[in-house]
Amino acid sequence: MNKARIILDSDFAVSEVDRRLFGVFVEHLGRCVYTGIFEPGHPTADKNGFRHDVLDLVRELGPTIVRYPGGNFLSGYNWEDGVGPVDERPVRLDLAWLSTETNRFGTNEFIEWCRAAGIEPMLGVNLGTRSPDEAREYVEYCNHPGGSHWSDRRATHGYREPHAVKFWCLGNEMDGPWQICHKTATEYGRVAKEAAKVMKWVDPSIQVAACGSSHRAMPTFGAWEQEVMEHTFEEVDFLSLHMYYQNPYNDVREFLANIEIMDRFINEAVSVCDAVAAKRRSPKRMMLSFDEWNVWYKARTDEDHSKPGWPVAPRLIEENYDLQDALMVGGALIVLLNNSDRVKAACLAQLVNVIGAIFTEPGGAAWRQTIFHPFKLVAQNAHGTVLQTKVQSTQFETKTAGPIDNIVASAVHNANQRKVILFVLSRETADSVDLSIELRGFPQSKACESLEIAGSDLLLTNTAQRPDAVQPRETENFSLQPNSIIAKLRPLSWNFLSLSY
């Protein structure tokens, strides 16, 4: 029997949890918008065309902020195309995904959907084909109270009150050669600085995020962050990061080693930002927005990325998630929590159908993918202060990340509810693990709730026919001690423990 130990002390904290950490992403890509969140004529659709079966699942999932409208789509998007009378909106060719964009769903529909879902909107401005001028006009349209060209135009579209969007992204993945009007770090840094400046002149209350590297393996990683921060440090509030987790060795242990790579990516980006601050003798600490992250390795063929003939809302990048993908997403959430002192926003990419936590059929059912469940449990329960977790466990060697621990954990102290919440991933493949959790500086625990996501078939998926094949299940594999708890973790399991005192 393997043994592991976690030590928690009430006096040793990482940070308060920023609720924006539990965001999601909606892009005009494939079926995320059309037949995803928006499908006029669906049996559950309301007068706005919003699918209420999807809205119900979104409310259950519990995201706090949603990024829109892209993604690669953003770098060729004219925001003006998506406002005003629907019948007058232009139909465009989307070069990012070789699709036809009808613009039946745009900014105002998105804001209405966010209000229906109870989620904060996050908007992006196109810095690919467009300039800071269109960016500041977009802020004026959304946020200015009235008496100007674009705010009055909003009023004529039926929205006299401003949308008050507070979080804005300065382009998308501008380091990527695949991006429409890809830029060098110097080119992007200059335009991002000017865009942030004039956008904040229109509305000083907004926060903006500059593009960091599209992923850690980019050849320009590090140098890109350095150059962009040199230009934008005084003007922006966040640096964005993106990462998608793959399983190139078809080995679950190597797959779950992505957790360490994600953690290193965050700390390396923080180091570059702090070096720029040190050069300036600045007390400012740049925060991170991890505004695209998810598992994505199956739906990666050319056919998954585009279909011939410029179709409307084709089936693109529709990943069918299995049990091991849920374990990976649970591990990534642990990393985000443990870096909550610097990661203040994050977006699971994406919400529906396109590498989505929710899957739908046009005119038919909607159901939870396997990755829905760890996200829901963290989003619903991670209120309060992240504690430092001292983990002692056996290790194993990986090609991906070197020697790593079998146990990965995060803990959140909710003082208002007198609870300590733990999220624990066991990467042990063969044996159960006897886990001892020592609580220092807390009153004696009175009760414990325990759930696990685990199973013998790592390739098990949720489908329309079996929507609950993978879901959390209650366990009683624990015992309360005066100042600790002993839990037995199944091999390859993601675990939720709620301790009440």
C-alpha cells in the first residue's frame, strides 16, 4: 500500500481565490455558437434563440466569466457586423476556420446570453486586421453611457443602458504564424500599448490583457513576453497564456505530467513579467489570464479544422472526452488554484461542442462531457483562501517532465462556512494510496464529504445514450482523526473532500 501526506496550516496561504479563475470561452468556431448556445427553433429555445437545455447546464457548471468572440476568429472580425438589425447584417467569409459567418449572433446577443446565464462578459478586440481606433470605438459602443456616436448607435439598437464590460483582450495569439495578420513581438507590443491607452481613455474602469505566448513550445516563448511587456507594462493589467494538453505517448502518466508543464509555464511567465518590473524598479505585479486551456489531442486532423465549401457552423474540433481527460482537467484546475496569487482569470476552452464541457445535437439533446464534472466541483466549492499544500508522496519518472509526485493537491479554506476543501489527484496507476491530511491551526473536524471521479476504463465517455457514464460518486473511504483525516484514494482518481469544523 502506498502512503502519502498533505500538511495544511491555517496561517500559510497563497491567495484569495479570484472568482474569474473559473471562466469559459465561446468562439465563432464550428458549433460552439450556432447549434451550441444559440439555436432558434430548438424545442428549448427562448425568444432570443438561446437553448435553455444548454443554459441550464451552464448554470450547473458554474462559470464566472466568458471570453468572446475568439480565438483565431477574432483576428478577422469586424465587431460592427454583429450589431444592429439582424436582417441587415453582412454575411462574411471567416478565414480562420474557412467557414461562412452569418452574424446572426453578435455582441448584443452575447451580452443578453451572459445576463441569462449570470456570467460576466469578457470581450476581445481585433488587433490582426484592425487598429486601436476600432478597439476604442468598440469600448465606446459597449460602455459609454450616451451622447456620442457609438453609444447612441447602441441605444438605437435597443440598449440604452451601457453593457459595462470590464475585461478586454488585446487580440488573440498574435505570436502564431497561423493568425490572420500575425505580428512580431515589437509590432504587437506597439499596437497593444496604443490600443490599451485609447480604450482606457474611453473607459478608465476597464482592465485589459495583452497576448502572451500561444503555448510554451513556441520558439519565441520568453522573448515574446519580454518584448511585449517592455511596450505594454504600464498600460495593461494581465498577460494571457494558452495551453492545450496532449497525450503524444498514449500513456496516462505522461499525459498527466502536463500538470507540471502547466505549472512551469505559469512560473516562467511570471518571472519574465517580474524581470520587466525590476528593470523599472516598479512595485506593480503583472497578473496572468490563462484564457485558453483544455485537453485537445484527438480532434486534430485537417478535417477537424475545416470543411470544404465554406459551410455555416460545421462540425469542427469536436473532442469526445473520456475519463483520463477528466483527470487531466481536474489536475489543471489544481494548478490554477495553487498559482492563484498571480493567475487571476482563466477560461476553459471552449464551452459547447468545440472541445467543450457540454455537447449538443442540433434539434436534440445536450449533455455533460466527462470534463464537466471536475470543473463544476471546483467552480462551486473554491470560495475563500488557497492554502499552501505540503505534499509528500512517492514519485515516478516521466519523459515529459522528469520525476513527479504521484499526488497533486490544492486546498481552499472557506472561513465563512468553516470548511476546508481539498482537490486531490492520484496519478498512481496500480495501487490505492493511504493519504494522511494533517490540519494545523484549525478546530477539530466534525464532518467530511467525499466524492471521486475514477473507474477501470480510462477511455469511457459520456454520450447522448449514456450521459452519466462518467460522473462523481460519493465515497466513504476516509476516517476523521482529532487533527487529521485519513483517506484511501483509488488508483488514477480525482478526489473532492469537504471538511467541516
